[in-house]
Amino acid sequence: VFLGKLADLAGSSHKDVAGPLDWHGLLAALPGPLGEAVQGPRVRVALDGQVLADKAALAASDGAEVALLPPVSGG
């Protein structure tokens, strides 16, 4: 699941990727500017609704939901 500007970069709010999936597999599935953007230090990763403290620790089984959360801006 892509949120905010990441959805804009992806051209969609979601993408199906076969599991199991780790951080490196996720990056390989997200080429170009999108893959580069999710590597930013302020982008967070949630697995089945739980935000991971370390996105590199991603270990998603088949059918799990991985959400990529960009920094929130406000005013």
C-alpha cells in the first residue's frame, strides 16, 4: 500500500507482490524513483498495521499487507 506522495510516484495506491518478502525483495519490486524514495530515512514501513521500528527488518508472509508511509506534512 502506498500513501501520500509515494502513491503519486507509484501511479497507484497499491501493488501486489508475492511473498514471502523482505526489505531487499521489496526494494527490488519498486524500481526507479519509487524505490529510491522509500529508502529515505523518514519513510516508515507498516506490516499488517504495525509500524516497524526498523524497516530493514521487514519479513512479510504471502498475503500480508505492507504499507509505505511517507513523512507527514501539515500546516
